[in-house]
Amino acid sequence: SDFSLTTSGAVNATISAISGSGSTYTVTVSGVAGVGTLRLDLKGNTDVKDGSGTVANAYTSGPTQTVNQPYFAWTDTTTKQSYVSTNDVTYSGPVDYLKTQLIWSGNDSVSLKALSASAFVKGGDGDDALAVTAGSNVLDGGRGSNFLVGSLGEDGGMDTFFIDGRGGQTTWGTVVNFHAGDAVTIWGYTADSVTSWIDNEGATGYEGATLHSALAGAGTAVNASVTFAGLSLDDIKNHVTQSVGQVGDASYLYLSYSG
């Protein structure tokens, strides 16, 4: 590319399209997020020419734009304190499509929202509400019972939701906006685990087909449940497939939506 971006602070942006010729070009910058500044620069020795037809010199003195689009916003629902991310939140795990991450490390419950596409968000031990807005994301409620709100998928994105039944606690996750390409993973599920489905169960306004799992096997208490808000048992039957798997010493039940 004949153009480049210079940023300060914790800003991410990408040149997604360039059109034009001679001395007139249109540069489209997308995926702008973070807090800091952004400037478009022209490299040296390019095909870009000035008005007289001479190859333009490198130019790095253009206007600087202030960016104030935090990657995440969250509220500690115990202290009622609200925050936004102002530092680097680059994703550091093995999933290649994820760009940013926020892992809640507090003991209080949290309401957390990703404001940019393709995020990894993880709750803590409290009863959390996690939401994403665009792209393909991973929402890990952690322990406790959680509301997990996926994106609408209008941009082709697909979300993965984690329900963690390991550790002996009882967890109930409510998954919202579950659509084609999405998946739910229930960690702690083994060959001995048993499940049952109930229609139209869950929190008021978010009822749906609900899977209850007794992870320790028949005769033990249900300790991992997930409600698919807005979906019926017929939706589950027609669109959701189930399989079991293992990653290292961690076993799981995998539910994926197709069609």
C-alpha cells in the first residue's frame, strides 16, 4: 500500500480499501477502536503524484484524529462502579479470529460489553452478564449463573458460548441471539452425565428451550443448565446437534446450530 496509519495510545485500525489515481485517492479506514489518536500517512516513492505530475514525497504531517471508542465497557454490579478500557487489550490466546480480550478477575458480579468486533470476554465467579456486538466472539461466563448475549450475526459472525460446570458449583447460563453457526460448550460433561430438555423455561422475558445436565451422572443433582432464549424444543430438534469431546483432561458437551 502507498498509505499507512500512525496511531498513539491503544488504537487499532486497518486500511480496508484504496481507490483513485494520480493526485486524488480515497482511503477507507475500518475497524477503528480504542482510545488515542490516528493519522493517515503517505509513504515515499509511490505511484501517488502531486498536481504537476511529480511523484509525491512522503507526507506525515496530516491531521490527527482523536479516537475515543473503548474496546470494552463494564460495571461492577456490587459496587455500581463503571469503567471503560483505555489500554491495550489485544487477544493473546490460540484462537486466530479473536482480536481483543477482557477477563474479569474480580469476585463481584459484572455486566460487561465488548464494543468492538471479535472479542474474548470472560466472567468470574459471580453471576455475570456478558455481551458482544459484532464479528465472531467467545463468551465464557466462568462460574456462577450468567446471561450471555451474542451478536446478531448480520455480518456473518459466529459466537461460541462456554458454560462451566467444573468445580462443584451449580451454574445456569442464558444464551441470547443463538443463531446459525453459533455453538455452546458445556465443560465438565462426561460419558456418565445425563441430560433432559424442558420447553419455555428460564428468566422472565428470556424463556426458551432449556437443557439440564447432571454432570456427575444419574441420580445426582442437576448442576449445569443452559436456556436458549427464544428457541423452542422444535427449534432445538431441527437445528441443534450435540456431540461430546475432550481437550486434554477437560471433557465437554458441544451443541451447534445449523440451518
